Amino acid sequence: MSTARNKTSKAAAAASAGTTDADARAEFEAQIAALREELATVKSLLAGSGERSASAAKKAAASAARHLREEGEAAIEELRANTKDIEAQLVANVRRKPVTSLAIAAGVGFLIALIARR
């Protein structure tokens, strides 16, 4: 009888172990499914974050380009104003001292001719 009990106990233990293995497998599969869902959620969050980052970078680049264009236009206007001032001063000097201006122009022309000849 003792042998019969041992066999019955072993069968019950094996059945219990089989159930435990099946339960463990089911629990493991459930954990894998949960991890897959979490990964999908993280993936969608990262995609949204990337889109927001790209949008923010695009806006920042557009703002910087607009700012640089405005600064460039201001610098061009300042150069135009300075050029007009220099031109006015040059015309005034030529009118005040025409002979000196003519001599300077001839000297500069002569130097340019010497340099160009070489």
C-alpha cells in the first residue's frame, strides 16, 4: 500500500507541477503581452515627441533666419547711408579743391597702371 500511496503522491505532485508549469507559462506570456503593449505605448510617445521636437526646431530656425534677414537689411541700409555720406563729402571736396582732386586722381590712376602692368 505504501507503494500505491507513493505512486499516487508522485502522480499528484506531477499533476500539480504540470499545472504550476502551465500557470507559469501563462503568466510569462501575459507579462510578454504587457511588455509589448508598454513598448507600443513608448514607441508612440517617442514618435510624438520627435514630431514636437522637429516642429520646435523648425520654428526656431525660421525665427533665427527672420532675425538674421532683418539684421542684414539693417546693415545694408546703414551701408547705403554711409556710402551716400562719403559720396557727398567727396563731391564737396572736389568742388572746393578741383586742382588738388585732379592731381590725386591722376596719381592714383598712374599707380594703378603701374600695378596692372606687372
